[in-house]
Amino acid sequence: MSVTLVGAGPGDPGLITVRGLERLRACDAVVYDRLVSEELVDEAPDDALRICRDGLGQEQVDRLLVELGRELDVVRLKGGDPFVFGRGSEEIEVLRAAGIDCEVVPGVSSIAAVPAAAWIPVTHRGLSDRVTIATAHAADGAEPDYGGLARAGGTLVLFMGLSRLASLAAGLIDAGLPAETPAAVVSRGTLSDQEVVTGPLAELAESASELPGPALVVIGDVVALAGSLAPLATLSA
């Protein structure tokens, strides 16, 4: 009996890895995140137990995985990659402490996949030789380190920032990032209803105010490449 953390990828069900799909198709139970595609969940065997963790706190999820993992082969299906803002390492710690065998199947992370789906390369020779990833707020609710982010250079990729675009932009500009820095919000990245808004950092909050979540924020000169790399893409300033 075991628990396998499987990365479901950034949204499109076709972006799960071959190994992840193999584990899912052979499991006795699958515990999945709300944003995971139902099409992927349906890849589990017909008689497999299916549990959506929506509405469950992390401690409840941990207990559930331990209980199931003692009796069944479980797939914990997580959006993106389990170890990138997915609390996968915390779940592994709990399972190890309970003596349950674990495996991690990495997933395609939104870090680069979602910008790529919007024709935005996170690195480009001469424009960006580094990528900084962060959440829009710390675990304790504190503001991001705007100074550190503004000084990082290269490309910024910010998770969970859609509802805080105005304060994020203001904080970064106050910390020294130019107001005209190219920026983008990619909503529902890799899915058929993906939407992309680009523009100067100072105007991004207003331009993207109607976008639905989940969304990823990309800031840096690489954003300006999207127009030339994807002539058929619909990008609005």
C-alpha cells in the first residue's frame, strides 16, 4: 500500500506525464485538487475511490492520505508539480512519519508552461537569463519582498496574484521596477478558454480586471516577445 503524489500539469489534461497517467490508471483511490481536470480524474479505474479535497483543510487531507494509504494504493493528484507551491513536500513528511511508502511523479509546472502557452518565453538570450518565482503573498499573509523582486532582474513569475494586481504593481514600482516594464496575466493557461492580457506593469491591474482565475502573472522584457512569436494570438494591451 502506498501514496503517489502525481503532478497533473498546468491545466490541459494532455500535459500530464506518461508515468503520472500510468499511476492514475492503476490506483485504488485518487484524492484530487479542485482545479484538476475531471477528464483526468476519469482516467482512474471505474471502481477506484474518488475524493475531491475541495473544502478540506490541509490537516484533514493529511489524515485522509494516511488512512487511505494504509489500506490502498492512492494517487494524490495535484495541479502543476507537487513540489511547486503545492504543499507536496509537507504531505510526504506526514506520510513518511506514518510509515507509508511514497512516490513522487513530477508534473509540468505552470512556471514555464503557462507563459509558453501564451507565447512568452521565460528566458531569452539578451533579454532574460534568470527567472524568479514567488507567490503574491507570504504564507502568513505578509506582503512580498518587493525590493528583492524588483532587484532580481530577468523574469518574474508570480502565482496567486490575480486579486492583488494593483498592490503588486504598486509595490514593485515603488521598489524601483520601471512602470513601463512589460507584463502579462495569463488566465486559465493551457486550457481552451485561456485568456491573455499584456501591457505596461502600471496598467496591468486595470487591463486584467475582468479575467477569471486561476491566473499567472509574468513580468519582464520577455513579455514583449509574445506579439512576434505568436502572430495569430489575441493579445490585448
